[in-house]
Amino acid sequence: MAEQQIKVAVLGGGSFGTALASIAADNGAKVRQWMRDGALVEQINREHRNGRYLPNYAINSAVKAATDMAEVLKEAELVLIAIPSKAFRSVVQAAKPWLTSEQILVSTTKGIEQESFMLMSDVLAQETGSSHIGVIAGPNLASEIADKQLTATVVASADALTRTRVQQALGCRYFRVYASDDRHGVELGGALKNIYAIAAGMAAALGMGENTRSMLMTRALAEMSRFAVAHGANPMTFLGLAGVGDLIVTCSSNLSRNYRVGFAMGEGRTLEEAVDALGQVAEGVNTVKLVCAKAADIGVYMPLAEGLYHVLFDGVPAKDMARMLMMGEQSSDVEFVLPREAVQQAHRETGGWHGQ
């Protein structure tokens, strides 16, 4: 007996939402994609192309776009929400009249809500009360997925059905979907790495070498996991695709929006100029502000994020941030092996010699 065709709804007309819609259609799903822009809807339906975000990508012709939320969500079993964090809640609220308790709701947004410091999956849970909520994160540059280059992602949910359905709907020969049950760890990895991609872009523009980039990424991973564990995440999650995997690609690629903002600032542009030149949302800019405030609030040590905050919002030159990094305390390498407090205690006890 033939398998039943799964019905997938994608909310959002950006690059990642478009790539996922096409993958699901390639896998035989019936796919509807919602977006506000009527001209973009018309272009996708007529030309099978998203000229604004993925102009050179041939979208599967079975993907049908619409501005009508009810039409897109009707009978959908899996709903992928690919909306920037700023508009995420309002779109979910608009979708609510057509959502059901059986539907699987999955966020692909790597950001944090400004007013509440809520992750997108928590916004979904709060607004819908659904028990089928998950997130997708990982090293997923949309333009490479569109080129069908081998890519892996992770779907995280406490709900086994959610994990399985996403693997079935999206897993294919070039897009591998791995499972996790640490939803908040995976989601925080996806959001936090955007901060360090901006710093990596700055470092690249300033001509810093491979050693520096490696140090930056590794210390970033320490900060990310430290912050996430304070929010109940599993530190081992950061060894996976949503942690080190996403961090590597975002800190290494000029396809990354956050990296490009950092690079422009490293070249001497202001934050406003860098963001205007990009023409798209760089989630990391907002995330830096939110995370630094939260880290100060709960007492989590995040010198890289704090240094970047000063460059972005206090007018500190990017080259000075690099100098500040080297003046920070030399503490433990991996805190979950040797706690930072133990190193600080040893420094206090031995005292005396301060040569470097």
C-alpha cells in the first residue's frame, strides 16, 4: 500500500523557509507556503523562483504559495514556522484560528523574543498549548541547501512523533535530519552562535589569522554552553550540529548574514551602515543586546559577548575589542571538566607571580 502524502505548511517567504518547502515537495509532500508579499507569491507560483531571497534556485513546482493563512494551513499535518523573531509571535497569533491540537509545529527561527526573552518554541507553546512542538537548527546556509549540497540539521523535541515526522518530511539524500530531545539547548545554540558570527566577521576584516579564529570559536562555544546550561540545557548538545556545527559554518562563511555585518564593521562601517547594506535581518544584532542583559542578570561570565556589545552599541572600535579579549582572565578550558571557580581558587592560593 502506498504511503499517504504528508501535508506540510511553511509560514515565511525567506530563504530557509523556501528551501525547506522545496525539500518537502521533493520528498513527495503536498506543500503550501504562506507569505505576506503578494508579488512574491505570484512569482513563486508562476516562475517557481523566489527572486528576493534565492533568485537562482529552482523551487519544486509542486510548492504552492499564498497570502491566505487559512488556505495554507488547511489540513496541514506539519507546520514549519520560518519567521524572524521580531514578527514570530504576531504570525503565530494570526495562524491560531486554523491550528489544531494534532498538528506538529516546528520553529526554524534562530532568535530570542525581545520583550520576554522567550525562545520561539516557548512562544509557540504559550500561544497554542500544543504538545507537538519542535525546533530545527544546525549548519544550514539556505543557498547551499538550495544547491543541494550535503547538509545536516537537527530536529529537537521532547515529543517523539514531532522528531519522526520532521525526519520523514525533510530527510533526503542531501539533507540529513538528526534527532535530539534537548529542545532548549538546540534552540539556544542556534540563537547564540549568531553573536559570535558577528565577532568572527570583524576578526576576518581586521586580518586576524586562523589561530585567532579558532580561539574565537572555541571560547565562543564555552560561553554558549555556559549560558545555555544556566537555562537548563545539556552541555553535550553543544558538541552537536546545533552547537559546534552551526558555530563553525556561521563563523567561517561570508554567506552568513551575521558574519557579513561583522565584516562590514571590521572594515570601519557603522552598525546602521552594515545592516542597511545587508538588506536582511541579522538576528545576532538583537541577540547580543538581549543575551548580555540576561547574562548580567543571572551572573553568567560572557566576555566575548560583552566586548561585542561595546563595539555594536557603545562605539568602541572593533580593533579594540580584539585587544580586550586578550586582557581577559586566563581561566579553565572546558568548564564541565575543570570548573572555572577551581582555576580562580588556585590563582588566589598560589598568588605571587604574574608574568605572562
